[in-house]
Amino acid sequence: MATLRPTSLPPRVGEGPTLTTEGPSELQRNQVHTLDCLEGMARLTASSVDVIVTSPPYNIGKPYHTYDDSRPREEYLDWLERVAVAAKRVLADEGSFFLNMGGKPSDQGIPLEVVDRFRRHFTLQNTIVWVKSVAVHDTLAVGHYQPTNSVRYLNGCHEFIFHLTKSGVVPLDKLAVGVPYQDKSNIGRWEAAKKDLRDRGSTWFIPYDTIQESRPHPAVFPPKLPEMCVRLHGVRPSMLVLDPFMGTGSTALACHRLGVDYLGFEVDPKYVEIARENLSQLIPR
């Protein structure tokens, strides 16, 4: 979920808010905090977060409430590299960072440039393609996408989820997001196939819900996306999930469904208010 940042030029890579020894207890869990993500992560204890799931601004001119999504390219990339540095400090050694990035048909390099900056600090362990819409066998088309008004470019029907870790060897609970075998004869054929469930693989079809009215946020991902990311990493007791760009609360909603703790940072008070309202509808008063 995209968020704001100060309008002043960012510090050089590696610089940022002064780190403190305050731990997560200083920032209440299961809350969306009205904080810049760099300030928020600076208040967390090192290695205290199990999973990070987030989607920063893509710098493609989205109409956010107050954030300018058309920054100079190098300034934008430098800023996200600072986010990477801060995230690496708070992520546990066996933790997972799921970074959702997209571009636009006329500028398809943004996700790759961003992950290149993150790879200076993390290992790219998996690349997942989030399929929003797909046509199968020329007979079935399912999902939603934003049409492209161009004779040069195809409609953009996918985004990336980059799975980043500190070591590149973090074990995953792949069957937690598994799917049934199409050919049932595979069940029991080998050691890993003792039940009707196989690894989903690196393409995830997650459509948006149909929304007739205008969206309150221009870049919301469906809660199913962070839910699947957390399941893939592995749901564990007392785990903490962080979304540095919480927006209107999709990651928080996913964590509530899974029964795991979360922390969210979002600078725009309007989006924080919407996120809290969305969560209040799930939590008994």
C-alpha cells in the first residue's frame, strides 16, 4: 500500500532517522501507526519482525491523496534503497520480505530497477508473478485489469512479488498455499505427494473484487495477496508481520484473518482512518 514521504530531498543511501533501542512494545501491535516508515522502523528492535509484506509507490503518477508519485527517478530509487536498509535491520535472520512492485506499459523497468536496489542488501530467493487477469485456451477470460489506451502496449495484467531474504535459504511452507493435483495419480507417487496437494509455484492468480464505486486509495492490493505471502513463509505463534506502507489496511486485514500480530506504518492520516475503519468492522466492539 502506497504512502507518503517528506517532500524534501532524501538523505543519501544508508542515512536516515537515528536508531533507538525501543522495541515493538513501544509501538503497539495490531495497530496502524501514523508514521513515516523509516521513522517507524527506526523504533523497532533489530531482527524483531518475522515477515514484511508491502507495496510501496511505483512512481508512475498514481493520484494519491497527498503523495507525489512522479519523483525524479534516482531520488525515488535512493529512497527505496533506504527503506531496504531499514527493513534488513528489523527483519529476523530467518524472516521473509515480500515486495509487491508493478510498473506501467510505457515504463516496465521500474520493478526491476527497484529490486536491483534491494538485492544490494537482500538475496532474491523467489520471484512470484501476481496474475490479475488471464485468458485460458482462448475460451475463458477471468480477472480484472486496467485497460491500456494504446496501440503499442498490451494491457498490464500482472505485477511482481519479490521474495527477499537475508540468506537465500529460508525454508517455506509451500503446501500452505498449495493446490490440488489435476492428475490424481500423482498422489503418493513420491515422498512429497502423500496428499492431494502440490506446490502452487511462482504464478499466483489473485483477482480484485469488483468495485463499482471509486476506490478510496489508488493502489490497493487484495488482502488475499498478503495472506498468501504470510502462509507461504509459515504461520507461527507470536509472529509479527510488518507493512511499512500500510495504506488502507489490506495487510492488517490479512493478519487478522490469520490470527497473527501486525504493525503498520502510514503517513497519510486519511488512509490511516480508512484502515482503522476497515479493521473495526472485523473486530467485535
